[in-house]
Amino acid sequence: MPSVLHRFARFAVVGAIATAIHAAVFTIAIEFVQMEAVAANALAFVVALLTGYALNRRWTFVAHGAEHARLWRYAIAALVVLALNSTIMFAVVHVAHWSPYVGLAVSIVLAPPVSFALNQYWVFRRR
């Protein structure tokens, strides 16, 4: 069984992939579709979330069985992280009046540790 450190390293690789997807979708939504920043962030988050779930389930946490229950827990954990991301984006863009890319950068730093903890100790915990 992989150690917590090994799983965190895998989680970081999946996170890098999901983050790249998030940033790409966010940029397309902002620059080409001209979506509002919080909505663009939510869209990008959902696309990255689906990618992250598939990779984390199969590679990081190597979860077997209980797919239905894990998916619901993963979705709830994702909503917690989405709320954190959206709060950060709102504060940066609408309160501080900074670039949405600053909000994206702050989210990239603060959200992953929260997400890993939720996934490690709740979503994909060993029974």
C-alpha cells in the first residue's frame, strides 16, 4: 500500500494536470467567451474536477468498489473546494479589484491541501 507521501505525490501530479485543464478552460472562457470571472472559474473547476476524479480514483488512491458512494463524497468535497475557490475569486476580483489571474493563482495555492485532506481522509479512505 502506498504511503501518504506517495499518494500526495501522485495527487500533486493529478493536481498539476487538473490545474492545467482548469487554467486552459478558465482562459478560454474569459478571453474568448468573455464570461464573468466567477462563472468562468466555476466552469473550469467542474471540467478539472471530472478529470481529477477519474485520475485520482484509478491512480492516486486506487479505489475499488463503492463507486456510487465515493462519487457522492467526491462531489461534496469538490463543492467545498469550489466554494473556497469561488470565495477567493470573488474577493480578489470584486473586493480587491485585482486581475482574475491573481485569484486563480491564490486558488491554486490554497485549494489543493484542502482537497487532498478531504480525499485522503474522507472520500477514498480505506475501510
